[in-house]
Amino acid sequence: MTDPNQSASADHTPMLIVEEVRSAPSLAVPETGRGEVVPSRVSFLEEHHADFADFQEEYVRNYISLADTKAAWTFTIASGVLVYLIGTEKTKGALLAPVLSWQYASLVVSVLLLVVSAFFSFRVVAPRLASKSDEGIVFFGSVAAKDDAASYVSEVAAHDPAEITEARLKHCFDVSKVCHGKYASLKKAIWFGLPALAVTLLAVLLNT
């Protein structure tokens, strides 16, 4: 015979499952505005990603500092040699009274190469103030645009650790783009500067 207690329990089991499903906490799911539903973004960044952000910030900062130092030396050498050429009476006279000759051609080429080298050296150290990721808690331009310090602190406090790590990594991407541009200009400055020095030496020898 069937146990009436078991039968009653079986009859109530589906209802209990339904009640549990109804009482389960619902996940907030945003709508797209077109009747579609998309899942919320779940951050996948953890503590070790914050450690990597520390490393990446220091890594890019060191390479930017190295690029600026090399560019400063390249600019100093190029501009110094250029001032020497223009300041020498014989070379100045040759430039102001052009005569079609190898001496004049070497002077013109050396001056042009030195100017180009100095230009690209200056481009390395020229400030780049844009932030393409458009995040507002790391880039100093975005931070300075806040109304006051309290609003900035409140905005930072509203982010969880994973979101702060994400903002830092996005900024690392922007700064890496800047670093890449610096080294592209530095490479041009050096490769224009080396032949400039060689041609300048030739021009000085031909005009002595």
C-alpha cells in the first residue's frame, strides 16, 4: 500500500521547487532600449592583475624616461653643431653667398639633416596630453577637470578594486601608445643625426 505521508510529500515537492525559484534573488539585467536584454558586465580582474598594473606602470614610465633622456642628448648635439656651423664665419659666408660646389652642397645637406634631427628630438619630449580610453579616475587631465577633490574621492570610492585595476590598465595602454610614438620619433632623430654629423665633418674639412 502507498504511504499517505509519502504521497503528500510528493504532491508538495513541485510547489516547493516553484517557490524556491520565485524566491531566488534575481540578477540585474540591463535592457538595450530595443527590447533586447543583455547580461551585465562581470569584471574578471583579480588581485594579481593589480600587481601586473603596478609592474606595467613602472615599466612604461622607465622607458619614457629613457626616451626623453636620449632625445635631450640628441637635441643638444644637433642644435649645438648647427649653432657652430651657422656661427663660423667661413661657413656662414658660404651659406649666404651660395656657389654651386661640393662645399656648398655639403653645408646645405648638413644643415638640413641637423634641423630634421633636432625637430624629431623635440617631438620626443613634446607633451602629449590626450587620453584615448576616456577614463576619468587615472589620467591627470580628467582628474583636474573634476569640480573639487571631494567629488574625485567620491568617484574613486564608488569603484570596486577590479574596476580601479581596469582603469589603470586602460591608462597603461594609453601611455604605452605615447611611449611608442616617442621611440618612433627618437629613431628618426638618431638616424638623421648620425649622417648629419658625418656630412658636417665633411663640410668643415672642405671649407677649411
